[in-house]
Amino acid sequence: MEKSKTVFTDPVLNAEIEKNARTREFKKGEVIVKPGDEIIFIPIVIKGNIRIIRQDLDGAEVFLYHLYPGQTCAMSLTCCQSGKKSMIKAIAEDDTEILQIPVKLTEDWFKFPEWKAYISSNYNNRFAELMQVIDLIAFSNMDKQLLHYLQERSKALNTRVLDITHQEIADELHAHREAISRLLRIMEQKKLVRLGRNSIEVLTT
């Protein structure tokens, strides 16, 4: 592993990472982890970004958040520490490279203050993002959920034009395609988006 790819400054911790971790690349749209998978590593994003989706036993999906360079997935940490299998689906939003930290080392490395602070910070940040999603689902109309989803994906891909179908959006927001299409047409009338053939341009951030 190249030292330039680490997100830490502690030389001893970096030596442990260089010795035990490995990097892996994923193409845009490739599934990195799916529900039911055994968690054998903790991902730290080096470049690109990852879309995290919660999927229930019936296959219904709900978009949760994105992971950007330097970030890791708190839900993966929770699963590995409790010995549970993955409860989420992780998809490469763009061409992505991650650093794979073996699960067996994540607790041992709490002896490093920088690692402990890193994990705590990621837990706090992901919890805040999850609370935002819960608030959107519980207290907001679907139009606000939809706009949030489009803005987050636009930010993750660094483009206003998303190559995405109404059905894909419906799947990840656990909604009916007809309802999503209707809301998108209303949003277009409000000049929040511009609709194309299997594409959506986000006009507001």
C-alpha cells in the first residue's frame, strides 16, 4: 500500500495499515457489499465515493448516505463488532478505490488515539446523516426526500446531470415509480430539475 493513500499521521499506525491492509478498486455501479455478506473488512474510501443503501428482507431499499474519501462506514463497524452480517448494500457511485482494513484489527487499533478518534468521528457523522434521513422519512413529504436524494447523488458524482431512471429512484426511496414520475414533473415545473430521457438535471443545490 502506498503511504500517500493513508488518512492518518501516526507512523506506527500507518506501518500497521501498510502491513495488514490492501487496496481494491471498483467500477462505477459495482456492488461492494450486499445484505447478508460476512463483514471481513472495514472500507476506508481513498478516491471516488460509495452509496450506502438499507435493504430489508423483502428487497425494499432506502438510500442512507454517501461515503467520501477519508470516510468509513459506521454500519459496517457496528456489524463487525456485533458479529452480524451486513445489513446494507454498498455501491460504487463512481469509479472508486478503497482501503480494506481487516475486521480482526479494528478493535486492537483502539490503542492508537488517532484511530480511536477517527472511528468516533465517523460514528458521529454517520449518525447525524442517518438522523437526517429519518427526519425526512418521518416528518417530510416525499418531494423533500426526492430532492434530497437527487442533490446527494449530484454532489457525489460532481455533476448536475444524473443518468438515472425513475424506477431506480423509486427502488431506493421505497416508493412507486408512478409517484416518483409525478413528483419529478412537478419539480420540473418549479424549475428544480430538468427531465431528459433516462436523465435528470438537478437545478438547485
